[in-house]
Amino acid sequence: MDQKLQVAGTQSQLEMGSLAANESSHEFEDESLFSPESVIQKMQLGHISDYGSAPGGSKMWKNVVYKSIKTVVFSNKLNVLIAFGPLTILVHILTGHNGLVFLLSLLGIIPLAERLGYATEQLAMYTGPTVGGLLNATFGNATELIIAIYALRNGMIRVVQLSLLGSILSNMLLVLGCAFFCGGLVFYRKEQVFNKASAIVNSGLLLMAVMGLLFPAVLHFTHTEVHYGKSELALSRFSSCIMLGVYAAYLFFQLKSRKDPYIPLSEDESQNRENEGDNDETPEIGKWESVIWLLIMTAWISVLSEYLVDAIEGTSHAWNIPISFIGVILLPIVGNAAEHAGAIMFAMKDKLDISLGVAIGSSTQISMFGIPFCVVVGWIMGKPMDLNFQLFETATLFITVIVVAFFLQEGSSNYFKGLMLILCYVIVAASFFVHEDPPPEEKSLTP
């Protein structure tokens, strides 16, 4: 009897021990489920997918959408101008006044261009530096390319050429000049320095772009074409393919060959410690939220760009302003709104390498990718888009590249250099205000 009691007691103790072990294991699992590491991991996977199937999923969705709209739309005072977008469509339907439609669409695109750059930066935080660089290259000048493609579809080849040319001039003179000027005022007691090697590479690419634009113009105006209207177009398409290939090689060199294209190799170790705090920035919106906002902004810019392009000629007659001035000066100011604000902000934080990458890098993208891309798209559409930007425009670009390359050769900047670049842009603007664009010539659609 005592032995049976002892056996029963032993079994009860074993059962109690196993229950305690099970409870402790469940407690350990529960603690691991709610540990800080697991919570962070869940948050990184995306709060929408984690909680969408929960009982309060619809409420969580509403909170996520509300927070996303609040962050993207209501966090920037410039977004007040977004209201001009719907107003553009309303004015077009009710009055059809080209000048007013052009002005309203111009104002409505400005905040969209800035938010497009913001969404791209947010998405780049999830994708890493390589894919992030490609995203910046793709969406950094999306506004200019969307406007150019709509104009190209409507056969307004001259508007395409002038708007792309104006984007290059605006970035190189106005954006870079304002960055140098504002940064020089904040740090007026010292000269700001930047990586001279990257500036020289970009200057070389810009000179190559000038070469690509110069030869078709010279070929046309010297009347030395083998087949008039065909050789010039064939040369433009061939040169465009070469320039696109060079730009792809440049992207590979920039993203793969070096860790940071804006930091000299000898300074990598010292700069990495200083930049550790800057790399701790966390995204404000989720990855898929960034993708959705990119699609929304791009679609809305496309809608307003159509109204903008359709109103250009009527605005030129209504305001008595040359189309060349509208294309070279007014349109690029809208497309470069994000670059303008970003370059000034980084220069005032003494991050001049990033400002230089924004301004000169954007010019390189337009000259080596945007212009050749439009030539190829025009080729596909059957539009005679070529690289003959006329002598006046090509000479303006050539002089601008030389002036900027001269300012960049020392690897330092101050507010006086910035002021000179801004005044150079004022001279360019005044030149196009009194410049009468030559009448279009009929060209063959096939080389």
C-alpha cells in the first residue's frame, strides 16, 4: 500500500513537473512573441499586412491611410498649391482661357514634383543604395519627361527640345547657383568644399552631350548632309543610342565601382564615422505606400501635363511671350522644384557634395538620358525628333557647360560664385525672352 502511494506520488510529481515545464516553455514562447526584436521585425514586415486580417483590420486600414495622407499631403506647406490642379480642369471646362489654364497647371505641378521626389527618397530607404540610385535616376526628372512625351505625342517637337534644354540650364545655373549662394551665406567664414573628381566626370558627360547636339546642328546649317532632312535625323538617332549606352555605363560605374560617388576614396574611413548618424534615418511611410504614392503623383502629373502642353501656344499669343522663353525658362522651374529645394537644403547643412550631385547629376540625366530617350520615343511614334536644337540654343548650352566646369575646377564654392551663376541664368533668361524661334521645317519621317 505504501509502495502504491509512493508510486502515485512519484507520478503526480512527474506530471506536475511536466506541466510546469510546459507552462515555462509557453511563457518563453509568449515572451519571445512580444520581445522588442520580434515586435520590430513585425513592424518592418508592414503593419498593413500584419493586421489586415485581424478583427479590427478595417479600422487599422483607415488609420494607416489617414496617417499616410497626413504624412505625405499635409506635412508640407507647399502642398497648398495642389488645389490648383482640380481648379485647372474646372477653368478649362468653363472658360477655356489658355493663359489661365497654363498658369494654374504650372502651379499645380510644383508640389506634385516635390512630393514625387519625396516618395522616391522614402522608397530608396527600403531598396538600398543601388536600386535607390536607379530610382532617383528614373523619377528625379519624371516631371520633365512626362511633359516632353505629351508634347512629343502632339507633334510639338520644338517644345520638347526647349523644355529639356531649359531643364539642363536651370539645374546648372539657377539650382547650383542658389545652392552655392545660400550655403556660402550660412558658412560665410569658410569656403565650402566638394569632391572635384565627381564634378569632373559629370562635366565630361555634359560636354559629350554638347557634342551630340552640336554635330546635327552644324550638319544642318552648313548644308553638308548627304540626304537633306534624312542624314541629320539618322545621325541624331544613332548618337542617341550611343548616349543611352554611355549613360548606362555611367550608372554602373557610379553605383557599382564605388561605395559613395561623392566621397573621395582617401576620405571614406573618416567620412563613414561622421555619416553614421545620418544613415540612421528611418522611413516615414511604408514601402508599398511609397509605391502607391509614386503611381498617384505620376498619374496626376500626367493629367496636368496634358492641359499644360495644350495651353502653351495659346499662352504665348495671349501673354505675347515667345514659346522659347516658356519652354526654356518657365517649364523647367516647375520640373526642378524638388531639385531646387533639396540642393539649397543640403548646401545649408554643409553637404555640398549632395547638392552638387542633385544639380549637376540632374543635368547629366537629362542630357545623356532624357534627350536621347525622347529621340528614341519619337522614332517609335514616327515623329522626327532629332538632336538639332538650333545654333542659338546649342551655343547657349555649350557656353553654360564651359562656365560651370570652370567654376567647379577648384573643388570649392562660396556665395560669390553662386551669385555669378544666378546672374548668368538671368542673362540666359533675358536672351530667350528676345529670341524669336525660327519657323519649323518639314522633315522626312524616315532616315
